Amino acid sequence: MPPSRVPRPRRYLVCEPRYFDVKYAINPWMSENTEVDQDLARSQWNALTDAYRALGHKVESVEPHAELPDMVFAANCALVLDGKVFGSRFHAPQRRLEEEVYAAWFKVAGFEVHRPGSVCEGEGDLVPVGGRILAGTGFRTTTEAHREVQEFFGVPVTGLQLVDPYFYHLDTALFVLDDGSDGQPANIAYYPEAFSPGSLAVLRRLFPDAVVATREDAMAFGLNSVSDGRHVLVAPQAKGLVAQLAEHGYDPVPVDMSEFHKAGGGIKCCTQEIRA
């Protein structure tokens, strides 16, 4: 029998896809001037936020800006932990204006915002779990930012080297099933081949009971998922992963975000967690 899973209410920040589009290419998923179905994107995003609210989670929104088509990917804007906000400094110049917009939202909401000195892309590469922060590098966030994150939060940071450009952010190759804050063992799901041999050995040592995804499920954005400790909002295209999650006692909640895959994003990319 799989263990009984206990959900924990969460607070999420999102940005509606009013101006979502693919106008440039900054990752392997993007192709310039790709046609985006705006109505479908809006419908899929609404289904995601409706699912969060139906599960009892609080959802807040930041106002989108017409000149920022990737602003819908709220996860990249910051890491919020223990009520402290570590902002972002984007690698791609096309996204740098987002830094100011999100920082302004957090300040109005009553948070102090630390602006990093090194390239750092928020929850795209920074994943809190089990009293540590897993930190991706290789394509976007730098190792210098890892050190800055550790100094700011006073939490151990474990660097992980990403080696496959299709998994350019950590949150495309790994997500947290249980963060360990509710008394349950901290655990993750991940795709092994996205990591260097040494980083993979670290993950196996830290999370021996992790759910291991196939490349097929990873390429379907199955690892760009969000868990509240029991319910896992996951791409329905990742059929093998959905079955594994159910076998491990989680409740998969399929949410199709396929229109956002055109820009290299999915469920988690559209979701910033405010851990206050």
C-alpha cells in the first residue's frame, strides 16, 4: 500500500497570458514567429488556475505587459522562501524588463526584494526541498548565483549541472513531490539524463525513493509539474509519469498546457510559489 499523502495549502503568483506569444527563440523549444492560439492558451491557463483554487490554494495575479510575451512564466521571476524574495536577473535580454515588473509587485505586496548580481532565473533553477535548495546551472543560472542564494537565505544550496539543452531549467527536469515541511519524507521526480554524472549521483544519494521519469515523459513537460504534497498537477501527455505518480499514492490532476510548450514552458513555469 502506498502511504497516505497529505496536501498543504499553497499561495501562488501567476500572470495571465494576455500577451503570450513566441516572437523570438531563446531555448530549443522556441521557433521565431511560431503561431500561438491565443484563445487556447487563455483557456488552458484558466483551467490551471481554476484547478489550484478548486484544491484550496490561494492564487494571486500580476498584471501582464504587452511588450513582455514570456511574462506568463511567473516561476522565473524569483524564489520566495521564508517570506524573503530573491529576485531574478535573466540571461536573455528579451526578458530583463520582467525583473522590474515582478520586483514591483512583491514590493507592493509588502516584501523586500533582493536583486541578484549574477544571472539567476528564480524557481526555474532554484527548487527548495528537504531543508536545502537544489540549484540548476549549465544554461541559465550561474554558480555564482548559487553562492549568492545560500548567503541570502542561509540555507544549504546543492548545485546540479544540467547537460541537455532541452532541459535548460531545473524545473523542466525535476519537480518536488513533497518538500518535507509536513512531516513526510522530502521527495522528488526527475529525469536522470538531464544531469551530469556527478549531479545524478547526488540526486540518487539524496532521494533514493524518487520517481524516475523517462525521456518521453520529460519531453512532454511531465516534470514541469506542481505538487501540494498529494495532488500533482501534471501534463496529461506524460502518461507513464501519471501512472507512476498514482502508484506512489499521489493524485494526478492532468492539466493540458500544450500551447505553452511552444515557448518551452508548462504548469510549473506558469506558477510562482510564495512561501511566506
